[in-house]
Amino acid sequence: MSLCQPQNKQNSCGACCGIFNLKLNSLSFQKILKERTKDFSSNVSFDEPWKIAEYRQRREKIEAEYKKVDEMIYNCPYLGFIDKEYKKIGCMIHPERTKDPKSQNFSFYGSSICQGYTCTNFDRQTAGSWQKIFDSMELNYFEYSNLAADHITINCIEKFFLETHISLDRMFSEYKNLLIDLLFLKLRNKRLKPLLHQTSFEIDTNLPEKTNLEKLAERLKLKKNGEIYQKLLDIYHD
Ligand code: SF4
Ligand code: SF4
């Protein structure tokens, strides 16, 4: 079980493969990922490896037209759906599928980076507890990736609780509903649309002199007279 591919769950994360860096909405992501998956399954056979390379060339040409949030971030076309229901995303040339440990060498990054990279949230000690929270929210792959890769928001939340002398264990048990409210707010608030394009490579530019309450409020654009802000304020002053 990992944050990237939770077992037995109809969601998964593919943020670091770059897809959400495209300036598109969730319906367009679904369309592109479906197109990729169908193209790959119709035209690629693992017995004819050159077809894996041809697929990449073809898709890169098509997807070069799409606008990106950050031009420097690569959008790997081997990310597609790995289930029949088109719900779970993952690497279509992962060794578990190809039975070749080096098959990701057909990609831009190469197999050592594809297999070696882990994002900040993946490496976090509390990754398993966050995954349980995400799972309880019944998210789709777009929403799940958005939270799984967002180390800045998760850092803000953890630091806020630690600053108020609430342990992370207590945070996950006593404040679970508040965590879920904060995360849904992040996904649903229209003003936070720019935060929906996570890749996990984002850099936290928040100024260190701000309090963690201020950082969290700013990150999630919390209204000072809003219910969630007031709850945080109560915790902060307790
Ligand atoms: S962004 Fe993190 S959680 Fe998501 S697939 Fe990459 S390493 Fe896994
Ligand atoms: S080849 Fe690497 S970058 Fe591309 S989808 Fe697979 S894991 Fe992601």
C-alpha cells in the first residue's frame, strides 16, 4: 500500500508524471487519459518494444499543443488508466505490467528516476494517516492526486497543529472532520483553482515570519468570519 497506488481503492495519484500541469479542467484530463489508454492498448504490444517508443512520439506531438502551467515540467504520455473502468491512473509501462524492470527507459525520465522519485508527502512519516483521510473522502483520481501531491497544504496543516501543541496523532483522531473540511475546501473553492494543478514539485514561498494560522488561512483563502477559520482560531487560542 502506498500513497501513489492505494490497494483496493478506485483512486491513485499520477501528479509527478506531469498531467495536471496542463491548463485543463477535470473533464479534459479524463478525455486525454482515455485517449492515451485506448491508443496505447490498441497500438502497443510489449513483444514489439519499438511500438512503445512510437506511441510516445505520437502522443508528444499531439500534446505539445496543450498549454502548461509551468513550461519546464514534462508531461509524460505513459500515464493512463490501468483499470477497465477508467478510474485508476498509473504508469502504462510500469515493470509490473511489462515484466521488464527497465521498461520505463522508454520515457523521458528513464526507469531509475521513475522508480526512485518519491515526493514530500510520500516520504512523510504521517503518509499512511493522510491516505486514510483521503480514502474516507471518496475522491476521484483528479482530486486524490491533487491532495496526495500537495505537500505545501499538508505542511501548513501539520505545522498549525504542532504549533498549538496538538500532536499529529491527536490531530488525526480528534480533528479528523476538520481536516476533511479543510481538504474539501481546497478542492471545491473556485478561488483556489490555481492550486488544482499539482505536480509535487511546487516550492513553498510562504514567508517564515508568518504564524502557521496565517499561512494556512492564506493558502486556503479562508474567510476570517468563516466557520472553519473560527474553528482554527479557537484551537489556536485554547
Ligand atoms: S506525486 Fe507523490 S504520491 Fe503522487 S504519484 Fe508522485 S510520488 Fe506518488
Ligand atoms: S514513465 Fe515514468 S513519468 Fe511516465 S508515467 Fe511512467 S512513472 Fe510516470
